[in-house]
Amino acid sequence: MCKHLVLQTDFGIGDGAVSAMYGVAISVDPELRIFDLTHDIPPYNIWEASYRLYQTITYWPEATIFISVVDPGVGTDRLSVVVKTMDNKYIVTPNNGTLTHIKEHLGIAEARVIDEKINRLPRSGHSYTFHGRDVYVYTGARLASAIIDFEEVGPKVDVDVIIRMPKPEAKIEEEIVKGHIDILDIRFGNLWTNINRTLFAEAGIRYDDVLDVTITNHSQQVYKNSMTFSQSFAKSRLGEPLVYVNSLDKLSIALNQGSFAKTYQIGTGENWEIWITKVSST
């Protein structure tokens, strides 16, 4: 088993929560290597937790253990699970939709419910508000250090039990490419859509074409402008909007050296739609 633990939470690092999770993992096995995916998921934002796993997981070695704790339902009867992906990674998380993108894009080979009679931090008392420390990282660390194997996590459940949030698909309708704004490239304020580069190619759109881009929220127009489909930021002027292909091979919208999201107050999710039409070729 690979001794890598990768942690993701919405806890931030302003208090001791993440440090406590580190402490539990190292107490299980001081030789574990612990890494942070992010602790800046917006509070309770399960969708973003799902996307950040999808953005990251394929670049890690086989048997890496991911702990993802964005858990607004902590203390309820929602399941705590460990899943094994088709490419042999493990994710320890609440079954609340966090595995949406993994289930669709990578596939889940097997799922097990954590048996807390075995896999719960000793002397963790009767607290049911910090499963990240008391259940998830403890189980993940025991799995990573081979104290338990996957079968000892708990009973196997059908993969169909794993919750999948609604996830609209991009499409072409009457020469218009229609999609949604899935997530932000946070630091730079770029908009990452669910439109695959291959769908753009199918629509006959090529680099340097001029495009009309319309963004709506709850069907109300928020933004409309023309911009170029650029292969790199170097081909656009400072402050100019552009369409480009991001690191996940999906279409994104940016302002060159500016924040598109902040400038135009753009959000993410199924209510944020984007329509793209080719105006001219160059």
C-alpha cells in the first residue's frame, strides 16, 4: 500500500482542525507522507470538493489515499465510505455527492461503508461533529499503513449507493455550444466550463476564431461579448477577454491578467449557463 495521504477539507487553516488530523495520522504511522490538496473549499460546498478531487487525483500514484471532508451532514445518518477507483486510488469521505465527478469520469470499482466499531479513533468520546479527525483520517491512515486492508474498512455496498449530484452535460444545439460554469480558477478568476475541447472541434471552432460568448444566471443575461479562441494568453492584449483550453482539456474564459469572475460577478453551478457561437474565422 502506498503511504501517501492527501487531505482536502473546508476547514481552512485558521485553527487546529487540520493539525489535529495530521496528528492522528502520524500517531497511527509516523512514516506516512501527508499532503494537502486544499483546505480552502468554501464551507459546505460539496460540488467544489467533488471537482477538486477530479482535478487532482489522476496525477497521484496508485494506492494513494485521499481524505475529503466537506460534510454539512456530519452527525446524521449519511454514510461514511471508502471507495476504490478504477485506477486504483482510494477516497475516504462522506457519501454526500463528493464523489460525483470521480464516479462519472474515472469510475468506482468498489465501495465500503466504514465500520466505526473498528475504525474510529480510540478515546474520541461521544463527539459526532469531527468525523474528519475521529473516523476519516484515522481509517485512511490505517489503510495507508496496512494495519487494515480494504476489506477490513467495513461492509461492501453496491456502487449504485454512491450519491451523484445533478451534473448537466455540454451540448451543441443549432450551431451554439451550450454548457455550464463548473468551477473557478480561484486565484486568477478564470471561468472553467464543462465544455470539452473535442466538443468545440465538433462545432467547427478553431484557434483564432472570433466567438460570441453569453453568460446567464437563472436564465438572466449577465454577460455578452465577442472574444477570440486563443491558444495562449500571449496572443491577447492586457485586459482582453479570451477563450482558452484549460489543464483539464475544457474550455475556459479569462481576462488577460485580470479576474473575469470578480469583474463581472460570475458564479458557478448548474444555474450558470454559457452559450458560445462562432462569429468569424481568421
